[in-house]
Amino acid sequence: MKLSIIRSACGGLRTHPVRLGGRVSGLPRRCPTLPNGPANSRLILRTASATTTGGTDPVLAVNIGKPAQREDRFVCHSSLREVVQSTKEAMAALQRRSSAIQPLLAIIQAGEDDGVLGINKEMAGKIELNIIQICLAKDCTEDEIVEEVLKLNEDPRVHGIYLHLPPVSLTSRVLNALKPEKDIDGISDLNMGRLIRGDLSKVFVPPTVRAVLDLLEKHDAPLDGKTVLLVGGEGPMGLALQCLIERNGMVALKSNWNSNSLQKLVMQADGVVLLGAEDIDVPPTWFRPGAAVIRCGPSLVTDDNAIEMPSMSGLEHLVAAYRTQNVVHSYSRWLQEQQYRPWRLHSLKLQPMTPVPSDIEISRAQMPKPVNQLAEEIGLLPEELEAYGRSKAKVRLSVLDRLHTQPDGKYVLVAGITPTPLGEGKSTVTIGLVQALSAHLKLNSFACLRQPSQGPTFGVKGGAAGGGYAQVIPMEEFNLHLTGDIHAITAANNLVAAAIDARMLHEATQSDKALFNRLVPSVNGVRKFSPIQISRLHRLGINKTDPATLTPQEVSDFVRLDLDPAKITWQRVVDTNDRFLRKITVGQASTEKGQIRETGFDIAVASEIMAILALADSLADMKGRLARMVVGTSRSEKPVTAEDLGVSGALAVLMKDAIKPTLMQTLEGTPVFVHAGPFANIAHGNSSVLADKLALKLVGRDGFVVTEAGFGADIGMEKFFNIKCRASGLRPDVVVLVATVRALKMHGGGPNVSAGAPLPKEYIDENLSLVAGGCHSNLKKQIQIAHLFGVPVVVALNVFKTDTQAEIDLVCQIAKECGASEAVPCSHWAQGGHGCIELAKAVNEAACTPSSFQFLYNIEMPITEKIRTIAQKVYGADDIELSPDAQAKIDYYNQQGYGSLPICMAKTHLSLSHMPDKKGAPTGFVLPIRDVRASIGAGFIYPLVGTMSTMPGLPTRPCFYDIDLDPVTEEITGLF
């Protein structure tokens, strides 16, 4: 007597109450009894319909003659033990690699029947797999299913998604909404296509198919080289079965149910797999003796005539075991993706032209790679990228967590000799160097650049994307708006300014009680402090959380910041050169009740928030720095911070996206991070710590991160070492010092130049004496400054067409005599990375030599001594002279506990001294310090040497005269 049984094998173990409801029901489902067949017929495995393309677990039935029943049970349980054991071993190995995350299977089902939980729950328990079950309404719509799938796609805890849904719900849209890497039932078009094509490295074989193959392979008569007939099954599942049967050494034949030759084919087959058409029974007499017979039919059917048989549990468990094995495979692939990925960078080819076209023409002629392609090439994961159009994207800071064990690459700083109006080309050298390293020497490299302000772009300086054939592209996107970071800084900065004036107005026009009632309003009869207000209470020494318990004096201390209008240091900002905003009067409307005061605007990149963005090493660090910003002083001489204003949390919200570096590329397709752009005088003039840290992880141990310091080495490089490296903990390996023959001639005594006027002949004709003078003065001094910090120097001579070979040779010779490891002429502007190959080789060699990096001063030295150390050792001054105001500020900062902050000197960039017209390497001067200010949030004290303008003005003929837009093509012209 032969019996058959159908039991639902769907299910899951709830580990969290994730959108879960309904009652438990686990009743076995029924099917008709099959007719008797030959005593030696093997197995009938009843699985999901081939036309469902997945979604329902197999309904498993065995058609067994009595003599074979025990053996059949043994076959199933033997396979089950093997699958469970191998999965447990794989899971244990993965957990030894990373025990922080447990693999998770998510089951989406229609209806509240918890019968799906049983078998998958048991399998999950054997291998320590977590499962969540999401029960939708029985009549759930396609949109509702897709919504749940998309949520699970983006949930990093989920490593497999199983759709236990009726066939009608498994539409193409639903199936293809699944992320292929989480499609553990292998039902999406992409997974099925990969399987059929034979690309098994990323594919998941459907558990039901694996169960069928397992039973075929373990048939007592080996089927290798034998014929297996597939009846029915025109859908993807049948095609997948056919492909895998053939790959397992069997011959697969196909037949329709209505074929006239069906009986003949069945009788000739060594194995028969019946797909679909459950209501059609094949007479047992058709099957060859010893043939393996497997039926795959719809699982979600019921029949009152079925008889439950314990031998079936092994088959049901086998399919569930294969599903959990797929989840573990998915988890293993996910873990592998979290590891460092070797680069597969595809460089873009350059075809340099002579004469060299304009920068924007060159930029527009090169089609950049899609940013998601670039990201994949350098080892970023799709979820770590936030695209802003086709050519640029934000990169999430989670990369640092993923790659925290990855060794850093080599850290290279590009600095320059003291700037002249003739320009040195630090940005072009930076870009040319990484193009040479990556596109030509095939070494991983990243450029980290500052974001330019739009003020100079439309003013006199133009763009800052490099130039010639060493550019960041698209250059118009680089120079205009980018991803909105500067706009975020502008909004945050001006929110603080608005909060200051509003608070002063309200304090001047309200009593303590009225202020308190408005600052701590009663909501539904309950008065409660916000977290930021509790922080202020703690700073005041008031350890109370109930507003009703404050004394009148405590209320007064809490509500009154009592800002002194004459000592407010915070100004508004705008990203435009506008000289008429340098000093303004606010509060003149009658509604401001006489709260008139003088203030002004800075350019946006001069905001302390920009400096904070550049120095923060995490979102939490940035939030803390924003809270510590001092905006002014109270009438009782106490510093007032952004946190006192209650605005620091809102600032963090405005800046939460700006903290992520922006990924772009060079003309040769090598990666660039563009992030932050603080002033190089009142701030430290370097790109962000976070961009450098991300890049150092991505390039790998043998890669290079090349970043640029603003102005000359005496300013940008000194601040890079003493401020940025202190904040980041990073240590540089090499300094690339950029010089030009023309600039060295000016430092050697050449005449002054005027914008728009023809160059004097000294800068066009060969003049070796001027070149030698500049080398022995300014170039030598800048090399010595780098050596103060124990870092090797490679001199990059940026070659112009007016330079003679004798002048080039002389610069390289003297540079090496002055202590440079190497000196190399570079022609990257005209040739791209090819023109920087020798520089790249020199940098690579210098980076292999041991570095003995050290800071210039101990951070605990008194403020005055730190200033004096910089003035004497870096600038060459005999001493410093503090004005009375500067000395008073130093005393105040010491009193407030700010004495251990590093120093950020604000002086002219046009000379090593405080006198802009003194070129070369001046000596015998005393450096005057007229004032000392502090950026407490950014974390430095900045002494002012002379007058510093933080709002540029427009010249008579600004750059915007030449900038235009073609309304038809939308192409921009005039940017440079």
C-alpha cells in the first residue's frame, strides 16, 4: 500500500516583533492519495509549481513500496544531516571572523497563518540563524509587497528575503524588486538569468531545485550519464532544473503534458521530474523499474483525503535546510564585501593638444566615468554612495568603520614656496601627481582638495579645479555649488547670527519670569527642559531637571546670556565677494526696539563652521565642536557658546550631509575627494581630516593620498603639521614643494608685476642669477621649514614654456644642495599625468625612506611662547611684539582654559615676514602681533599680524564678465 502526504514547509522564527500579527495555525494540508505503483518505484517529491517561479515551499510526498520505505527515509535524513552539518561548520567559521552580526532571514507572507514558522524555525535553531516574519493582509497589493521588500533591501541586518506568497502575488515587479544578493530563493530575473548562464559565483540555486538534485544524485542507481525527463515546467524553474541537471552529468529531456510521445519518453527515462499539472496522474506502470520519480506541484492546496506520514518530515526539512544554507552563503558574501577590495581602476585616455586649449574646453572634451562606476573601481559599496547627478557623489563615513583594520596608505602633502602674483600651480601639481601615480604607474592614489569659494570664481582668481591637462572634472560642477556644503555652512552660520540678535532683543524687553515661561513653555500642563537646556544648567552648576525647583537666581542665571554687544565676535556670511558688507548696521527697523549695533559679513569659507568641518573626525566630534563655538562675551566677561544659545543641535542637523566628502575624478579618471575649504590665514587652509582618513583606507597600504596646503609652506604646511595632524593623528610621509622659475626670479630680486600688464623681460628671458637668488633664499628656507618637522622634501618644478633648460637644471641642482631628496621638472599642465611620471617616481622613493615626524612645539607651552617659536623658527623673525590688546586677550584665554590650543597665525601670505613686499627670506625683523582671537570650536588660537580681510571685494573687471550660459545647449562658457 502506498501513501502520500503534503505538509506545508514554510515558516520562520520570530526574533523581533517586526510588523507581525495573527494567530498560530500549523495544521497539515491534504492532497489525494496517489494510485499504487511498482514496488520498486523510488521517490515522489512534491514541490512548488514551476509556474510560480518560487514563493511557496515544496509540498513533499513520497510514493514508496513497503520494502523501500525505511531506505527512502534514510536517504532524506542522510542528506539533511549533511546539509545541516556543512551549514553549521560554515556558520561557525564566519562567526569566528565576525561575531558582531548574526545572519537574518526575513519572511514576507500574505495572511496571519503562522504555520510557516515550524520547520524553518527548527532549521534556524540548529545553525543559530535569526528569522523575522512579516505578515501582510491576505489581499495585500503589489505596492505593499514592494514597499516591504525595499525596506528589507536597505536593512543591513537582513541577509535573505523569502517571499511566501501566492503565485498571483509574485509579479515581475515584486520579484525584481528583490536585491539579488538577498534573493535566497533565487527567483528574481537576474538570479535566474545568472544561474542559466552558468555564472554561479553570485547566484542562489532555489532550495526546491537543490532538493530535487540532491534526491536525484543519491538515487541508489547512479544517474550520472543517464536520462532525466522533465515533464511540463515551461517557466524559469523548469529551465533552471534542466540546466543544473545537465551540469551534474545527466542528460535532460523535456516534454509537454499533452505530448503524444509522453508515455514512451517516461518509460525510457532513468529519472522523471513531473512539473505542474497536479491534477494529472501518471500511471505507475509507465515508469521503468528503479526509476527516480519526483513530482513538483503547487503546495498551497488542501484535500481532506491525505494521510499524514512521519517519513515526510525529512524531505520538508531538507528544503528548509537548503534555504538556511543560502542565507549563510549570502552572509558570507556580505562579509567578504565588507573587506578591503583591490582596485580595478579604469583610467581615461588623454589626447593632449598643442597649443593647450582653455581649461573648460579640455574639461568638456573628456567624458567622466559615471560616479558609481568609479566608486566600484576603488572598492566602495553601493550603499556607501549618495549620488548627486552622474559625476559626483557623497561618500558615507561608514566606510571608516568597515575598513577600520585596513592599514593606511602613504600620506603626501603638496605645499609651495611663498606665493607671487605669477602663481605656482599647487593644485595642478597635486592632480598631475595622482594622475601619474594611478593612470601611469598603476599605484592606487587619491587627491584630496579643498572646495573653492564661489566668491573668487566670479571675482578675480577664477576656478580652482587645476588647469590644463591636470584638472578635476567636470570643472564647472567643481567650481559651482558642488554638493551644497558651502550653502549648508552659510545657513548654519547665519542661524547662529540670527539667534544672537533675537536673544539679545528678547532679554532686553522681557523679565526673567517671562523669558523663563517662553524658553521652557508649558505643554499640556507640563513644563520640561530640553536636553540642550539641561546641558546649560549643568554648565551653570545647577543640577536640577524640574523647572519648578529653580530658585529666582537660578532662573535668572539660566535665561540671561547677557551678551555684551561690543564683544560679539560672530558675523554673518555670504559666498560672494561683496566689499560693502564688510561693515553694516543691523536692528534699525522699529520692530527691533532700538537694538541697533554694528556688525559685518565674512565670506562663507571664513566661517568657523568651515574650519570645524575640515577638522572634525566624526559626526559626534563635529557636533561637539559646533556646541563649543564662542560667539561673544557676556558683560561679566564669560564666554557665550552656541550651546548656550540652544542652537548647536540645529547646526548639526544642517551640517549632517556636509560632513560627507564629495567624490569626483581627474581628467584621467583617478579619484578625488573634494571637501571643506577653510581660509588659509584666519584658519588652517587645508581640506578635511575625514577626506584624508577615508582616502588613506581606500588606497591600501601601498597607495598614496595627496593633499594640498594653502598658500606657502610657511603658512599652509606649518598649519597642516601643527593643527591638522594634531587633530587627525595622521603623520605625513613626504612633502612635495612646488616652485616655478618665474616665482623664484621674483624672490631672487626680480621686479614687481601688475595684473593685466605685460611681464617684464626678466620673467621671459633667461636670467640665471635671479633664479639662483630665489633658490638660495625662499626655496632653501621652505625646504628647511619642512625639515623642522622631520619630513623628506621632493621639489616639483612646474615648468612654463618660457623656462630655459639651463634655468630648469639650475633649480633642480640647488634644490638638492639645499636638502631636497629630489627635484623634478613637471609638465603636467601640457601633458597630464605623463608629464608627472618622474615626480611620481621620486615621491614613491621618498615615501619608502623612514620619516621622523615631530611637531614644532609642545601644545602645553604658553601661548606667547608658541607664537614666538613659529615666528623665529618658521618665519625667521628675531622676536615678536605683542600689542596691549593682544596681551590682554592672551591673559583672558589663559583664564578661560584655552591656553593649550595650537596656534593658527594670520599673516600675509606674500612674504615670510609681515611685510608683503619683502620677498626671498627676510631676516632681522620683529613680528608685530596686533590682536589675538580664538576659534574654540575649531580648536585653535589665531594671532593677527597686520589687518586681515575676511570679505574680498570685486575688481573693476570681475571674472563674471566672461561667464555665460548657452540657453540651448546649457553649456557654460568663460570659467577658468
